[in-house]
Amino acid sequence: MEKTNERKRTFLLITIPVLILFFLFNTLPLLKGFVYSFTNFKGYGSYDWVGLRNYTDLFTDGRIGKSYLFTFKYAVVCTIIVNVLSLVLAFGLNSRIKAKSALRGVYFLPNVLGGLVVGYIFSFIFTYILPAAGSAMGSEFLSQNMLSNTKTAWAAIVAVGAWQSIAMNTIIYISGLQTVPEDVYEAGGLDGATGWKRFRHLTFPLILPFFTINMVLCMKNFLMVFDQIMALTKGGPAQSTESISYLIYQNGMNGGQFGFQSANAFLFFVVIVVISVFQLTVLGKKEEQL
């Protein structure tokens, strides 16, 4: 009995401080932001209540719509690229090749680096190294700074975001592939399941839960893109790469639109939750069917 009470006290001593910190640094700011979304608060000074005006203005603001369009395009393209390449890499690293443990460490390295650090490194590459290499090779496309062109800046951001995110997805897919029993492949081989048929009818159905995890995490993380935008383009050129997160930060903190961007942030939070729930529901039903 004494051991049970001691365990409970230990559990409470560990849990309560964590819950307090979580409430202070996560839940409380979320609640305060929701309250500010009904005001014209600029981030300083006094403010007045404006009701639902901020929320209605969100649907008539062209800059908001443009940033949502870019964010969704970026998230969808990155999610597809990352999951396709991660699956290919996972198959390669899970096969019987030499030094595969070392290769897994190398592939995971981009995920260890901070988003801003990676962004500033690639900013130097896109600004100086690639144009110099393009000029040396006589390539007009490479000789231009991709980040200064409205047609290519988003592609550069996609390349950086995908490069950094592939590592984690690859590790998850490797974990999924290691759960597939060898006798399944042996039985499938007897029935003539090889190559694409083997992947489609044997491997993919068995790693579908891992695919679900990667799809949900990818979409959520890419919708919330901020570091790459901050380091590479700062929303430019001509606001063509302005993501929702960057717009909320820039105009909310520096543009005197704290109340308006709080409404934008809350709406964006709801959008991410709805998309995540939709993905889990659809892919969950697919798992049940298989």
C-alpha cells in the first residue's frame, strides 16, 4: 500500500509540473489568441471588440487567399515528393547492401539540422553557387537566382523542404518494411507476385499504417512551413512564396494586425485539424478494407 501511494506521489510530482508548463506555454497562448481574434488589437496599446469582423475580412483579403493557395500547393507537392522518394530510399536501405547502417545515418542527417540553418545554407547555394556553376556551363536557367524569380522560387523552397523531410519518413518506412514477414514474400513468389505486383498486393497493404502516419505528419508539417520561407525568400519575390505561418508572424508581430492575424491563426488551426482528421478517416477505412 505504501509503495502504491509512493508511486502515485512520484507520478503527480512528475506530471503536474509538465501540465503546468504545457498550459502556460501552449494552452494559455492559444486561448488568449482566440480572444484577441475578436478585437482590433495591434500588439500594443488599447483595443476594441470588433466581433466577427476579423473572420469575415479573412474571406475578402486577397493576400490571405494567395498565401493559402501557395501553402496548399507547397504542402501537396512536397507530401507527394517526400513519400515517393522515402519509399524508394526505404526499399534500398532495407535491402541487403553493404554499410546500410552508415547510409541510414547519412540520410537522417538533414533532419537533425535546424530548418533555419538548412534554409540559410541553401540560400547561399541558390544565390551564389548555382548561378556561378550555371554560368560556367553556359546554362541560362541555372545562371539565374531561383529565389528572385516568381516562377522558380517556390520550386526552390519545395526542394529544400523535401530534402530535409525525407529522412524521417524514410526511417518510418524502414520500420514498416521490417514488420513484413518473409514468408509472405515467399508465398507471393510462388503465385508469381514480383516487382510492382509484389509491392502493390503484398508490401503496400502491410505497411499502410506507416503510410498513414507519414501522410498525416507530412501534410501537417508542410502546411505549417515557416523556417524555409524565413531563411530563403521572406515571402518574396512579390509575395509569391508567402505561407500562412509567415504571413501570420510578419503582419501579426510587425504589421500591427495582431487581432486580425489571431483570427487567421485560429482559422488555420481549424483547417489543419479538419485535414488531419479527414486523412485519418479515409486512410483508416482503407486499412480496414485491406
